[in-house]
Amino acid sequence: MVKRALTDIDVKEKKVLVRVDFNLPIEQGIDIIRDYDHRLRSTLPTIEYLIGQSSKVILCSHLGRPKGQIVENLRLAPIGDRLSELLKLPVTSLEDCVGTHVHKSVENMDFGDIILLENLRFHPGEEKNDQGFAKQLSEIADVFVMDAFGVSHRPHASVVGVTEYIPSAMGVLVEKEIEAMTQVLDNPKQPLAVLMGGAKVSDKILVLEHLLDRLSQLLIGGGMAVTFLRAAGYGTGASKVEEDRLHFAQNILEVAQTRGIAVHLPQDVVIANKFDNDPDEIRTVPVDRIPDDWFVMDIGPSSAQEFAQNLKQCKTIIWNGPMGVFEMDNFSHGTRSVGKAIAELSGVTTVVGGGSTAEAAETLGIIDKLTHVSTGGGASLEFLEGKELPGIAALPDK
């Protein structure tokens, strides 16, 4: 099913409401806007196309979880300032997203101007998909463009509700996301490898089930590896094991063996006597020698090297989740090593899930060396699970 794209709809000198995803981890400090602006850069092709069509560009996004209340440090103006720097054009940030002032501001725009509406989630109607709120948003525009893949799995007013009132299409970013992930799901170059990490097996169950019959290699690191190591019979110290997922992990290992899928678990790990960036002691040990009271924090250097060597044998790589506690610098080396190895591969399709994996790729400075880095964490997972995303389903077919 092919959805209507931006180039399929008339936006010439029209008022165009664009749902973008500018939800950056701003709680880590205002400097994060400059350090992690992949989501902003990814929207530039859509915005620049609309400017070229002399559209009035009306951007809308959420930021954080204000729960229907105004939260001063979750205003979008600082992000608008960074967007202005990237575009080298003025971006006017408004103090609300609906109401008389917004209407007047839009009417006073010149063609080619850009405004950024205030945080959508300051209004409770956004997350409730309130039709009244969706209608208010739609009334300021002639056309709606969905360019926020990161929230396409959320049935919110600005994602699905608006499409009921004005002509709609997907933006350049959403079109690119769908094409890249459809390709690796439906017609990947073989051999296909899936590199899984992150904290929980439960977050990745449906992805593993959906992809298992297409894989040649499955590599598992991060907190997920702890549960798989326990399922394989190893002691895992004080690290949290998802006891209710042990049977699933055992089943994956058994099915993979039956189907000839190579499963790679860490053979050495970096451990600490405290779950902290600066514990009293850090060691690298084989997986069969993890002390009872110690925490597994990262894959070890030998495992990182082995993972990199195995990935060289593949033509398509799907990577979702860091290899260790990446946000703690002392335990980021496994992710850094494997990420850089992936970036150095040539002739390989590399698709990276959003969220913490995209942040890791951004920190490593390797985004431009990868085929596709998704802007959506939860959305990319659900897409890889084979689910229909509400924000895509709501758009009309071409």
C-alpha cells in the first residue's frame, strides 16, 4: 500500500501544517539541542521543499511529557532557534499552538515564512486525540504533512486526528523511513544480521519473532544479553534478569540452532561492583566467571571484536540497542567499537533503530556512514514487528 507523498499534493502558496518530531532529550541540558539535532536535520528536506513552493510553513511538535500542562522548560523556542541556524532562515516560535493569536500569526505570514507552534502536549487534547483539538489545529492550514516518524505509532490528534479535516500526505522523512525499513524487511540483501542490545528482552520480543526466519546471524549485547546468558546456563551476578523472559530466550536459542542461524552472545563482559559510572572496581572477565555481587555493564573487547568480524560477513545489518550502559562513559566502549566497525563496512546496507541507538550513532559521529538511521525508537521497533502504524495508516493512499 503506497501512501500519498509530498510531491503528490498541491502545496504551492498554501498554508501547510507539518507534524515534525523535535522531541530532543532537553532535560539533559539546553546544549543537547546542538549535540543531538539529527531529528531536526532530518526534517530539513521537507521544510526546504515547502519553502521552494512558496508555502507558509507551520511546524508543530511535542517535547517531553508535560501531561497537558504548561511546563516552562519544555517550551519549543530554543529548538526553533537551532532550526533557524540550520536553515539559515528566520523561524518564529509562537507561545501556543491553537487560538486567535495563532490564527492571526498564520494569516500575517508571507509565503516562504516559517513558524513553530508551541508544545502540542501543553494541551490534554493532543494525547487524547480529541477531535475538537484536532479540528482547531487543522483550521489554521490548507494541507497537512506528516513528517514525524518518531510518533507515527501514537494515535494522537496531530498525528491521526488532523488527517480527517484537511488533505494530507507524508513528508520526505517519513517516506524515506518507510522505504528503508520496508526494504530490509521484504527484500534484504543476504546474509542478514540483526544486532540487538538495550536493556530489555521484552522490548524486542516481537521484532525477534518477526525477523527470525530471515536471519543468518543474531548478535546480542546490552542488558538483553544478561537474560540470554542466564538462559544459556551462565551465572550473571547481580545483574537484573528478566525471569519471565527466560523461556522465550531459551526458545530463540533452540529455534536458531534448528534453523542454522548463528547466535552470538558475549564471551567476555565488563563488570563493576556497583551500577555506577565510577564504581570501586571494574574488571573484564569471561562470561563463566562473573562474581555473584557484580554487575554486567558492557560486552568485553574480545566480544566486540568477534561481533565486528561476524558482521563483516553480512550484506544487511539491522542494529537496535547499545551493547552496554552507553550513557556511562566507562561502559560505552563495546558500543563504540561495534558501531565504528559497522560504519567502516562497504557494500553493506546498515539500518539503525532510533532512540538510544540513534543517539549512540550521533555521539560516535557515524550517522553519515550508515545507510539509514531512524528518527523513531518505538516507531521503528513496531514497524520491524510488522505492525501497522496509526500515523501512516491515517494518510490517504496515492
